[in-house]
Amino acid sequence: MTKLALGLMSGTSADGLTVCAVQVRPFKVVHFKNYPYPAALQHTLLNARQLGAEELSQLNMELGALYAKTVKRFLQEFHLSPTQISVIGSHGQTVLHAPHAKIPHTLQIGEPSFLAAQIGVPVVSDFRPKDMALGGQGAPLIPFFDEYIWGKKAPKLVLNIGGISNISLIGKSVRTQGFDVGPGNTLIDLAAQKLLQKPFDKDGATAAKGTPDKIRVARLLKQPFFRQKPPKSLDKNDFGPDYLARYFGALEKKHAADILATLTYFTAAAVADQIARFIPSNVSRELIVCGGGSYNKTLVKYLRELLPNLKITTSGAYGIDPQAKEAAAFALFAWLALHRQVNHCPQATGARHATILGKITL
């Protein structure tokens, strides 16, 4: 019996936990499902960096217990037994990520001991710190997965639009690289919550009715981050509430469509800007989009307008659902770590050399 690896991913929007079961060799996504968090927990997670030590410690344990409960539910729903699982990879919930601080640091919570104790299989977690100990920025980690899946094929760009957007260049005869490119869904979601009283602008429907302020977007793209050469990574709060307030002021509901159109265009324009600045021209003819942002039709439309020379598709065309991809990646990372194999792309993070990321809880 071929055993499966499970991957768990809770992104910067803290809207829920994605659980994914994969077969590693040959690689295949077998099952996946998203499990939404209660609204109160999402609110707590989004504001976790303001918590004191005692509250944060408690939240770490609460989240770990919830992960174990959710995995049990996943196994039941897909008729899987723990004996069919070889390892679980859990990214955890990022509370903060500060690679440029005086003492670079990162913190992900969701105590893995609950999974190990209740599911009875090894758990690999806390993937980012070792990269930072080797001088890297701890992110992005996904370029290794992109290289693993597509590295021996024609060169491709792979764009993940989560809370933050990051891009990978992978393929035969090219040197793999990857870096954060700018805002993903963070600003759009924050504005949707304020203007629409909805968690996000579903399908980009409201943005589709508005007109983007391209002059404002061009001004924003002159900010230092966009000129900074890779490797580079972002914390979700780099394009969070303070950024939205500073550059967009008080949001008025009567201008909701135009504001959301502008923020959606900004997300797409940041991608196009970074490709133009840092990806060698004519290397790739294809852009594979994944993550929650791949479902935003207006965002994808703007990407097509701004990148007319690229064929734009989603990871779904390759058998990996766009929402499953990150969880699938951490399943792979965990399996490799358990087998003492490299699961790391140092040229994407700036680390001194490749290594095995993650801590194993037995």
C-alpha cells in the first residue's frame, strides 16, 4: 500500500485550514478540502501579534488542538485511516514575519504535538527558522515545490496569489528563482470587509464594475520595495490595514467599485512590474496562477491585459487545484524532511546553502 503525506496550510488571510493528501512518487494530489475558521478565531489570528505572551501561548495550543480535530474530520470524510498516512506537514499560522529586523525573526503557531499525539504519525513543522539561521529570509519556500513539479519541463513562471503574491521561475535550463512581488489578496480583502461587509470580493465582481486609478497605481509602484532586488519577502502587514489607510484614506461606500478596481489592478500591476524588472525577457511564455487570487476573475483579466505576451493558465491545468497547492507543497516538504532529503531552494530565500527545513515531532 502506498502511503500518503498530508499537508496543512493556513494562509495570511487566516480564513481557514486547507488539508491536502498527496501521493509523493509519482506526485499526485489525492484529496483536499478547505475548513473555514469561526469568525471570532479568524479575528483573533489576524490580530495575534498584539497578544501578550500568555494569550499567544494559549492560542498556539488552541490552534494545534483544532488542527488535530480537523485532520480527524478530513480522514473520516475521505475514508482514510491514520495507518495510510506516513507524515503530516504543517506550516502553521504566521503571526509575524520580519526578515529585515535587527534580529531577523519569524513566528508560526499551531502546536504540532496535538497532531502527533492524536493522529499517531510524525509531524514536520516550523519550516522557516532554519533558512533564517542560514542567512535567508525564511520565504518564499514554495519555489522548491514549483521546481520539483515543473523543473524538468519548459521554463514557466508560477504565481501564487495568497495574502501576499510570490512568483517562481523554474524549468529546464534556467536557474530557479523566486521572490515575493507585492500585495496579493490582503488589500482587496480588507477593502471588501470595510466597503461590502463581506470577507472578500467574490470573483472580483464589484471590482469589475469600477474603473482603476492607474495614475495612483503607477505612483505606488515607485515605492522602495518594488525596486529592491531579490531575494526578498514580505509580511502580510507590509500591505495591511496601515498601508490601506495611509495610501487610500477613508474608504467611502459610494466609491466601492472604483476602490476595489484600483486595489485589484495594483495587485496585478505589481506582478507585471516585478516580472519586467527581475525576470529575464523571453525566458518563459507561460504564467501559471494559483492560490485564492486565481479565482478573482477581474484580477486575472488585469493580468492578461498587463502581460499580453504570456499564456496565462492555472495549476488546475496540471492537476493541482489552485487552492490545494500550498498545502500540497508542505506535504511534500514533510515527506522529504522525514526521509532526510533537501526540501529547500536557497536561491529564492538568500540562504547560504540548501538544507532540510522543518522540525519533526514524533
